[in-house]
Amino acid sequence: MTDRTYDTASEDRMVGTFFNYVYSYMFKGVGLTALIIFALGAFVPANIGSVISIVGLIAMIVSIFFIIPKVMTGSPEKALKWFYIFAIINGMALGAIGFIYPIKLIFMAFVGASVTFGTAGAYGRFTGKDISGWGKYLLIALISLIVVMI
């Protein structure tokens, strides 16, 4: 057995870089979902939009049970492609909400979430600081937002 020494500062930088990329990708994914929801609510008639939302719900169920497990064993590039496809499917599935609530409010909620992720990613990337400790605070903010929405 060999005695290894670990460079914890280097590991912390790697974790910080990882979280910076995660927040950046979430910024793009949530923003894409917001655009799809806005497009469905603003430009598609309600009867066609509800059919698109049902197709989106079915596609989401299929992707959760069949596609995502395959992605977990594939390459990161393949996983990123499927992440964006899932963001589009999610927007299609949630597009029906735009027929119940004002589309501007829904769009702004998703834009707010996207900006939160984008700000976290930009802060970590440009300052070089570790943002991995932000997770618990962002989870609290998410739960608070859900409670306020209800």
C-alpha cells in the first residue's frame, strides 16, 4: 500500500469549476424551457397547444424511464445533447400552464430561475471562487419560491 498525499486546494478548484459549468448549463436549459413555454402560450392556439402539452408529457415520461438511464452510461457530449432535448420536452409539457395562468408571469418565473443559475455560474467563473457551498442556499430559495407560488 502506498501513502498518497492529496492536494485539497486542487480538488476544491476542480469541484468549483464543475459547479460553475453545472450552473451555466442549467442557465441555458431553464432558459430554453422558458422560451418554449412562452412560444406555446403566445403563438399557439389553445386547442393545438394542449395537444402539444400532452405529447410533451408523454415524451417526458418516456424519456425519464427509457432515455435518461441510457444517457447516464454514455459520453458527456451525448448527455448534454439529451439535456437540451429534455429542456425542450419539459417546455412542451409545461406549456399547458400558459393556458391557465398569464404567460408573462410563467415566462418571468422561468427567466428568474435561469438568471439565478446564470449569475451563479458567471460569479464562479469570473471570480474563480468556489460556489459549491451555494447549493443549500439555492435549495432553500427554491423551496421558498415554491411555497410562495402555492
